[in-house]
Amino acid sequence: MRMTTSTSASATATDGAASAKVASATGATPEIPITELDVAAVQRMQAERLAKQQEQVKLLSGAPKPYAIGAGDVLQIVVWDHPEIAAAMGTGGSQASSRPGDPFSGFTVDQTGDLQFPYAGALHVAGLRPEEVQRRLTAALGKYFVKPQVTVRMASYRAHEVYVDGEVRSPGVVAVNDVPMSLYEAVARAGGFADTADQSDVVLVRDGASHRIDLTQMLANGVSPSRLYLRPGDLLRVVARDENDVYVMGEVNKPISAIPRRTGRITLADAIAQAGSVNASTADAAQMFVIRGSLSGSPQVFHLDGRSPVAMLVAKEFDLQPKDVVYVDGNGLVRFNRVLSLLIPAINAGLTAGVLAK
């Protein structure tokens, strides 16, 4: 495949980095504008990525809310000077669990959000904090006891959870407690990142919307991921590096599917290096292309003239995205040899047929 560029009179450059070139392959494919890669273009892309990242952090880094009691939570409630009420806990006040999955002993909030307590009856506690439950219980028990002293604390957090999936060492459910859970803490409680994790592609699913978080770029830009707090019901998925590979094709020594580094970052220079560099005998270093979003409604094509060593500095700073295609075109002699190799069998067949006809 030969990717050519032609000048289009209708194309206009929006800035100094964008060119008026278009890529034309066949009649079945539309013309696609080509962006020339240089220092200014790379800096502009980095600035755009930083602006989007700041908007994302602002969207996801709201102040964490205090823990609210929910169905399934277990409360430890003590009414001082009234030990007979402790018998209502059912285990003689012991907080030990017979099995790891068993809740601590105490008073469990039922599925309707109600708490059953002696003398006080059914109290709706879902959505309240422990100190609020304490005040309500004190008021309810005040009808039967003189100035009751009540202590309420959480014995077991079971109502709220987040889910951590993907390339972590212990994927599964992580219980949310009264300490706000940051993104880093959730990953740490799931065993930390696995060796195959792509730290630049962490997907947070919240309220039916997916947010792709690039931890590597956040740290590089001085933004702490600890500002991102999870909410009950959030799903956190760490993507594997081999899912975010890029394809290196054309006149390279070893066409491959290039894998990002452990940080998740892969530049154009990284991809070409993994492919064993360009083929010095057959490649046209002036025709290096990156095709992005080929199946989307708005594909992009970037062109780099790699004949100058300075161009490799641009390649070193140009970040590739998952499923990008890097294509290095062949030189004129290679294209001529390929055409000739297709024509010679046909010519030989024609000569043979002519001899047999005589």
C-alpha cells in the first residue's frame, strides 16, 4: 500500500502545524487531512491533553461525603448501667466472628434501613451517621430510663462497596468504611497493580458513565491521583497493556504489535524501536505515518519526515494511542521491484503462449 499526499484547494490550515495535504487511497475511501508532526504540533497536543485532564480531575475530585449507614451495616450499641440490653446482641457481647465472612456481633440494619432496638422499637437509620443514631436512641430511651448514656459505633461496614477489576493482584469487592477511599487506596486494597497493568488506562465507571484515567500523565503533570475519591457502587477496572498495543507496519525490520511500557506510555520512537527500526534498504524515511481512529467517524493521519535526526526528537515526544497504526512507506526502487515482480510472470506467460501458438 502506497500512502500518497496531494494538495487540496479546499483544505485550509488552522494553524502553523496543520498542513493542507490530504491522504487519498482509493475511490472507496474519503480524503483524510494529514497533520504534519513537528515540535509545535506535539506541544499543542500535549497542552490539549493537559486541559482535558484538568477538566476530568475537576469532575471526579469532589469532596468526599461522610459515611452514611445503610442496609446490612452492623452497629455496636451500649447503654451504660443497663447490661441486660447487651443480651439483645445475641452473642453475649462478643465481637469475634466464627468465620471470616460473618459479620461482627451487634445490631444489624435490615434491608428496609430500620434498626430494631429494645424499648426504642424500630428506628429508620439508613442515611444517618452514627452520632445521629446515638441522638435518636437517647431520645427514644429517655421515655423509659433517666438520662440514658448511649454509645453507638460501627462494628461492621457491609452496606457500601466498590468493585476493582482487571490487572490488579486481588480483584474483587472492596468495602467502603468511614475513611474516604481514594483511587490509590482502592488499588492498594486490591493487592496493587499487576505486572501486566497499564497505569495510563484506568477506567472508572460511575452512574453509567465511563471515565478513562491516565495516572502516568497525571503524575507527570503534578496532579495527585489521591484527589480522586471513589463513591459507593463505583467500578474500577485496570486495563492490561497488551489490550492497548499499537501496530507497526511497512518497511521496518520486524513488523510487530508494540506493547506500551509499564507506565502505559508508548511514543512513536518506542514503537519504531520495538520493530527493530526502519529498514535502511527499503524504507523511505520521509514517509512515516501514524493512522489513528481508522474505524471511527473522524480518522486522523499524522506524517513525519524522519530523514533528519531532529525528527526523532519529535517522535520521542509524540505519544501514541491504543490501536494506532504506524506505517513506514517504501522507497521508489522497492515499489518498482514489486511492480516488476508482478509483471514478469505475466510477461513470461504471454511469451510462452506465443511460442506454443507458433
